[in-house]
Amino acid sequence: MESKVNYKPLADQEFMRHFDLRMTYEQDADIWIPYLPTHSSWLSVQRSSIPTKTEGHPTALFQSSSIDRSGRNAFAAALMRYTMVDSYGQFLKNRSLAEPDAGRITKLTVIGRYHFHLALENSIAPDYVTEKVFDGLFAGAVPIYRGAPNFREFVPEGSFVDAAAFNGPKSLADYLHHLIQNPTDYAAYFAWRHKPLPPWLLEKTAKIETGPLLRLQRAVTSALKHGRRQKYEIPHYPFGLFTAIKSRVRPIKAWMRKLKGD
């Protein structure tokens, strides 16, 4: 589920030819495993109310990873010069949680108290749309997104602020201030909650309704049934013969230890 930008072997045809099936975030994968929430999750959010905006600053940021192949760190730092951002992660941290950290539930609760959530991908690649944009939508804040060029294929229209549509951090900050000063314009970003999900989004959620491991099992069964196998000129040991032997011996040793324990 990591992007090709961060994990370069995914873009290496010589490396990838060792695999019969591809299970990635990419929409053309044999088994598609995106960060996209399920249909029932979307419906649950649409039935929920939008939290009251109680924080003094308009925007929340949760970022701890130092990985940055998109320029997001410089972008966030520049934006913070023009508008107040409460940063809870290790990156540019200026705010701590007031409540015990219970994981994602706490994160969404905190984000919901803000007008906006800064959703910046660590790399920019087609289809690489992670939980960041969905966290804002599901928490009841407006995500400010910067990432995949085709991210609009994953979220309802009019539910986000596209950072790439502005001439830089200052013009983006000016627009955020405009939305705060004009509640009607801000409320328009939540209109999607009161409408049926668009057909193209329903089509995507239908593809992931079945669990990814079950879809993988079916794909393997189908590939074997129809004789779909790659033809190799070298032994099928993409990670080396020693690693291949270890991967086969390890479960045998575990089974033998279990027998001794019984």
C-alpha cells in the first residue's frame, strides 16, 4: 500500500515480473486494496452530525513521519506563516492532546473541532490517496488536500479544498480566512452529506466490499485454473535462494515446536 515514489521496486518492471499477481493501491492492480472507506462507513458518516467548531485556530495537522517526497513539509511550514495551524504530530508540533490518546477515535474527535484538516501526502502518485483526506471528511472538517493528481476520483465533489488550485500558501490561507468569515460558503462543503453518494464512488466501494484476502484467494484460484503463470528464464527466487529456503523452513520449525509443546 506504499506509493511507487517511496517504494521504487513497484515501478521496476524487471523486479515486478517475478510476481504473478499485483495487490496494491493502484486501480489497475489484480487485487485492488485502496485506503477508500467502505460503503457502510460513508453512510454512517452521512447520518452523523457535524461537530461544533470549538477550537480557536482554524486548522489541525497530524503528521509525525519525516518521509517527504512531495514537498509537504515546506508547504505546511509556509502555510503556517499565513494562518494558524495546530500541529499535534512530531512535525512542527505546537499542540498536545488534552485527552488520553485512544488512536484514530481520538484523532477524529480532535479534527472534528476544527474547521479544516491539513491532509498532505508524503509523495505524489496517481491513485495514492491515503487515509488523510478521509480522516477530515469523516471527522466533520473540511480537508485541505495536497497529493494524488486524480484524488477527485475518490471523494465527493465539493467536499474538499484542493491546495494545488491556489497560487501558493498565502492565497490558500486567504481563502480559508474567507470561508471562516462566510459561514454559508463554508457550510457548502458539507452538502455532500445530504445527497446520495455519486454512482462512480458507489462503483468503487462495491469493488472492495469483499475483503482483500478473499479477493486474493479468488484471484489465485482463477490464475491457477486458467494456467496464468509468468514464464521465467531464471529460478523463481526474486529475493534470493537463501530467503526462499528460510521462508519454507520457518513454518516447519514452528510446527515441530508446537508438537513438542503438546
